[in-house]
Amino acid sequence: MLCVVVAGRRRRRSGQPETVSDRGWRCGSADQGDPGAAPDPSLKRALIAGSVYFGVLFALGFALGTVRVIVVAPRIGELAATMAEVPVMLLASWLACGWIVRRWSVPYRVSSRAAMGAWFLGLLLAAEALLGLTLFGRTGAAQWAALTSPAGLLGLAAQLAAALFPLAFRDTKSP
């Protein structure tokens, strides 16, 4: 979020010129110096939208990933199976992103859309690490090895692309 120093030409009651302590910081619509100030509503919408985006794509990815690991990968190999899954996930990501951005009215501002994508990616990476630990019994080193394999890197690239979709999706109706 972009923060700027608010400096006016006000004078203190004693007639002294303003000091650095007379200046305030403003971030979005809320003044950080005022503890009772309301948070920026566009950030709240972006984080809710990022959570929904995560939920939708994680559910779809879990279903497709299960089919990929159990059915497709043993027949054509892990990398080929991932290559078949990625276009489906990216198309679903694009469609879900468009619907979610409109539904939660995420403004077309870099700060709001980047927050949505970053929150989505953070939730996704944390959920994958937890899933790898609980479902597959992978240690941190094993998780890293799986992530740095060719199929893992392809999946990571698709996740990064999906995290950037909120920035790329231009919705002229959002505030």
C-alpha cells in the first residue's frame, strides 16, 4: 500500500512553524496516527477476494491433482501429466479471477490487485506445504526437491501466473 507524508501549512497554537511531529502519515483512506480510523475498505475486499480465489482454485487443483497423480501420471509421466493439467488450471484461474474481481468489487488499483494476488499465492503455498507434509509425509527438504523438479517448476510458474491474473484482468466496472 502506498503511504505518503501529509504536510500542511498549519502552524501550532503557539505561533511556531510546523515540525516533523506535526506531519502525519496517510495510507490509503485511513490515517495511521488515528487508532480509531477505519481500515481501507478496498484492501479488505482484496483480501476477501484473494481468500475466495484461493478456495476455488485449491479445490479445483486438489481434484485435478488427485486425478493427475493417481490416473494420468503413471501412464504418461509426471511432467506430461502436469503439462496437461496446467492449461486447464490457468483457464479456470482466469475465469475465476474475473468473476471474483467483479463479485467482490476489487478496484483496479495496483495495490488492491497485488494484495489479492499476493494473499492468494501465500495461502496457496502454505496449503501446499501443509498438504505435502500431512498427506505425503514430505519433509521440508523433500518438499523443496519436489518443487524444484521440472514438473514442480512448471506448476510453480502456473501458480505465479495465476497470482498475477488479478493485475492483468481489466474490469472497467470495478471502482
